[in-house]
Amino acid sequence: AVCQLCTDAFITVDTTTFGQPIQQLVQMQTNATETNLLALLADGLLFYSPNAGRDWTDVTTRLLNYWKSNAIGQAAVSRLVPSPCTETGRTYVLGFAAYYWTVEASPVPGEIIIASYESSSPILDLIPSPTDDSMALMNAVPLGCDMDLSSSACRSVLYGSSNFGAQWVTVADYVHEYAWNDAGDGIFFLTSSSGSFYSADPDGNNAVQVIESGGVEFAYEDGVVFLVVEAEEEEGSDEIQFRYQLKVSEDDGKTFVEARFSSSTAANADVNTAGDFTLADVSFGTTFINVERTDIRWGSLYVARTQDASFYVTLQFNLLDNGVADFSPVILQAESGIFFANTYDVTPLSSLNDYSAIVQTMATFDKGGVWHRIPSPVNCTEECYLHLRGPADPMEPQILSTATAPGLVLAAGNVGLHRAPAQHDSVYFSRSAGYAWEGVLDGSHSYAIAAHGSLFLAAAHGQETGELLYSWTQGDSWDSCRTTDNLYDVDDIVEVGPATFLLVGRKYDGSATGVVQYLRFTDAALPRECVGPEAPDAEGSDFETWTAAVDGSCLLGKTSTYIRRKRDVACYISEEFEAYDYAAEHTCPCTREDYMCDGACWQKATDGSCEYACEDVEPTDEECSNGYRLESQGYMKIPGDVCEGGLDLGPVEVECEASPVYWQTAVAVWLTVSCFVMIAVIVFLIAVLMLMRSNEKLNALIFPLVPKWCTEDTGTLCCGGEAEDDEEDGFYAQLGGSRSSGSLVDDDDDYE
């Protein structure tokens, strides 16, 4: 048992007990000295804290008409939606039915301003603008709707507001999904009636129908639109069969590229619902998509350059949780290309019924180019690896990394041939962005990385505890203290200010009690402040340089060097350290690890090489130009990779012959143009001659320009006319005052 109280270690502790566990915790981003917090409880009550969670006040009764919002068995508030771009911490508070409120910090310290509203329609969802605090979109249904969205009476309507939700204007009817663009100056929406996809101004003006029909679902991520459309698979079948196609746009929906998938196991025709496409990661010009099939229990992970959407399989048999792929990135200030994913080891699959018994963790350090299992940090008597928890286990602690603590990663997991149940988990730590690991705590724990990696915190997870663990040496050694004698299970550790944290959890004694503990490390609890960030690695400096690399090899064609705190010095980093986080970046010669397979038709073989896999399709390269064209070797540089020189696996220039179709096409074009030119000349001459016949001044102007030989009586055809013996010269007759019967402008008797 831990005897020392945290207060004896100069750590301030304040405990608040709620009638229900906290369902949602929102930090209101303001300019105030201390963080304002809103907490939504599982029973729908709303609490406010003006001082980072030390004190709490029930503000539910301040929500006008809150009692009218009550649904059967539910209280006032259903969800909190914070605005991402406000200095007042404005948060939309959604009630049940048509009631909603806005909460923001008051100029008076410790106070909040609450505005109450009632929509004309029951609210389904609300999304604030990412850049303009005054603007928001809301999806609602007509009054009297019984919330059966399949009913025509329950058509969903999209509304827009430009005055903080005080008034709304109708944007469109029958809206199934909607989103803001990153700039906040445009929106996208998909109709449920026809599946039409639109882009428009936030008020619905200047709407452009991008896709006429067939749209099913869409997502907008990192400036890219992903649209799933329904299309007929083939004609001639006894019944209409449908498939789902994925379309990708990098220009806010102006143009789309149809995604191609390299394997029929998850190609367009093989997914059964639009939801089978799940975005795993979209960043730095690369997209990872998980494709799930409903007839099996796992998905296939695909990767592609976002710009061409030509996907190939990078990992198979990966875990899913309600469509969420078990896929986690390691965060650095620069692009890392490091990801972890959990998959099923299908080797013993035929002899097992329990899929959870064959889970294994895979890691990649080159954006999915190569995946491998994580070596065990401990010695084993038989084959074993390290396996980690991920998004497919949402109730368990997740892989944790932060850009302010480069290379430091905490994770929950266990060691074995396959992953064991969560009760066997421990906490593991990496100082190399996930390349090498060590165990730092036995048993499952919630954890946090704070103060640029100079402070770690942990508390037991999955069991009731009253103990806080903290480390100033990045898990090499731990101190502990007792926060309370009333034990509870800690679900999360949240940093709410400098050296200030909340332990959020619940009791499992049948009371359904929620618990929040406020912890602040006072100056007396902090070690000395770290020194020497301007001279890392020097004697007397508490800082070191660290280069992101895999066994000495570059990542994505470069070496990114960071400045971080040394592990064996117990000191505290203040917020002013921001300027020293990132040091330098240098390019490297290209190696095989800098390349990925070139699009959907090139697949990775067992030896890691890329082989052409589209049996019925000839490889298509650049067209022949000046006797040469570029031919793919099966590889392309990984998006974001900046390597220079070294191994060149890019397209090579080969000799080629232009197809005979090209000169035939050129001749046809030349003849067509020539015909149009000849017709234009004839029409022009007719017009001139008609004008000369009726305009003496024009006749006098042009006649001197006619060659003399064309005016002589030769008795032969001259300049398009045949001279007659009893008339004046032929050309005279056509241009001048005589009206020879051969004149192009000879008047008709009927005309006269």
C-alpha cells in the first residue's frame, strides 16, 4: 500500500463526485489564466468549472426550457459541440428535440454566458465553421416527425447560421451528410433523395451539382473529398446488381478521380455496403483506406497517392471495430511515415474459433512499404513479439505520442506469439518512435505524457485505485502517492494546464458514480527547471539531439533531427521550450525503402518486389513522344519522400514507335480544316463580287489591282470565267459594267 499522501508531496488534490460518470469533457479554449471546462454527465446534466476542474457547478437549470428538452428517461443535454476558433470558448450545447444553447466565457472571471434557443425543427446534428466562430451548419427534421428518417415526412433539412446560431436559413432539403471545407468558406452536402452531391457557399448560394445521382456517403479529410457512389455493376444479368465506387477529389469537389483497387478481394464490386470504405489516415499526400467485406471478419488496408487514387494492398486481415480500422500513427513535428496496426494471423485460422486469440501487431516505418512484427523487449523461451492495443479496443489505453515530445511513445500491450487479453497488459515505452521498446509498468494503466516529455503520469486501469504514479525520468523510475481512500477506476488522464491534470473515472460499486480528481504539481513538487536547450548534447545541458531513423536508416528519404530532454536528468521543461523542439532536416540517398508499388496494377510479392498483377490489361505508360516514352519499373517514390540520388526505381525512358493511328488522325484533321478554309474563301469572294456589282466606289478601288492578262479576250477560261466572242473580256464582264451571262453576280430576270 502507498502511504504517502499526494498533498504531502506538494501535489494539490481536489476530488469531485458526480451522480453519473462523465460522458463528455470539453476544454473551453479561452485567453483566461485557467482553463474553463464543461462536463456532460451520462444522465444529461451539465456542469461548469472556471478553474481547470478544481471546482464544479451544476448549470443545467440555467439552460432556459431545459425541462422541455427532456425525453423519456433522459435529461436536458445530449451532446456538446465546441467551436474550434473562438477566444471565448463558445460551445454549442444540444438538447433533445429542438432545444439548444450556446455557452461562452464571460468577461467577468469565473462566469459564463448562456444563450438559449429553440429551433423550428428537431435537431439531428450541428457543426460549427472551422474558421469563423459566428457560422454553423445544422441538420434537422420537420416538426411532427417521429424520427423515422425513412419516412418522407422526416426529410432532413440543412440550415446555415451566420450569427452564432441565433437565426437559421434553409440551405437544402433531404440532406443526408454535410461538411465544411478547411477554409470555412464553403460546404459540401449529399442528398438522400437522389444521391446528388453539391458544393456551395455556407448559405447555400452558388450551389454546384458535382454528382447528379448515386452518391451514398462522403467524407472530407485534410482537404480531400472522398465520395462513395452506387453504380450498376454489369448489364445482362437477371436482376440489377450494384457495386460501390470510391471517388476522390483534391480540389474541393471540382473534379474527381475514380479510385482503383489492385485486388479483387476488396475491389469496387466486392464491397456490400458503402460503409465498407473507411478512411484510416489522410496526410502528407497519402491516403490509407480500409476496405471491409461483410462476409468475413476483417478488412484489407490499401494505400495510394491521394492525387491519383490508385490503391494497392499494403496490409491484410486487419482488425475492425464498428468499421474503425485498427491503425495508429506515431506523431512527430515532421512527417514520420510510422504506423502500427493490429491484424489476424491467419496461419492457424482454420483450427481456431476464437479470433481474438490470433491478433498480432504490425509496424511500418515507410508508409506501408514494409510491415513487420515488433520484436519482444524481453527474452522468451519460444517465439514471441510485442503486441499493442489500438482503436479496435476503444475502452483500453491507446498508443500515445505527441509532437512536443519527439520519439517518445507509450502503449499498452503484452508479449507472446499472439496478443493476450487486456487483463495481461502492461505499459511499454519507446524512445525511438516505436522501433525499440521496453517495459516500464506492470499491469494495465492509463497514462499521459506532459511538459515536453519531462513528466509521465499513470494510474491503474481496469481496477479501482487511489494511487498516482509519476516519473521525471521517462519511466525509468517512478514516484507514487495516494490521492484518495475512496478507490475508483481511472479511465483517462487529461492535461488541463501547466503541471495540472484531471484523473477522470468511475466507481464500480453499483452506484454508477463519476469521479474527477484535480491534481496540480506546486512549485515545491517540481524538480529544477531544465537548462541548455540552445546547446544540446553539450556538457551541462539537460537536452540532447535525436534523429528519427530505423536502425540507422533514413525515414522517407531524410534524417529529421529533434531536440528533446535527456532521460537521466530529473528536471522540468516550461512552456517556453517550444522554439527548441525541432532542429534540422537533411536528405538521404534513395534506397528500396523509399519506393512503393506503382499503382493498382503493381502488387508487392513475397520477396518485397513489385510485380505486375493486371493479367488482362497491358501496362500503360506515357505516350510515345519523339521516339521515346517513359516505362514504369513497377515502383514510385512514396509521397512525401524527399530522397535524392542513390537507387533509381522510377520510370525509365525507352524507344518507341508512334502508332499509325496518329498520322491518320493528323491527315483527317488537316483535310477537315482545309475544307473549312476553302468554303470560307469562296463565301468571301462571293460577298466581295456582290458588293462590287452594287458599289461603284468599291469596283473602282479593286479593278486596278486585277492583272492585265486576266482582262484580255483569249476565248478561253480566265480566272474562273469563259470569254465569249461577242462580249467584252470575260473578267471585265464579271467585275465591270458589262453584264455577261457568265458573271457570278449576273442579275436574274426574275430578280429585276
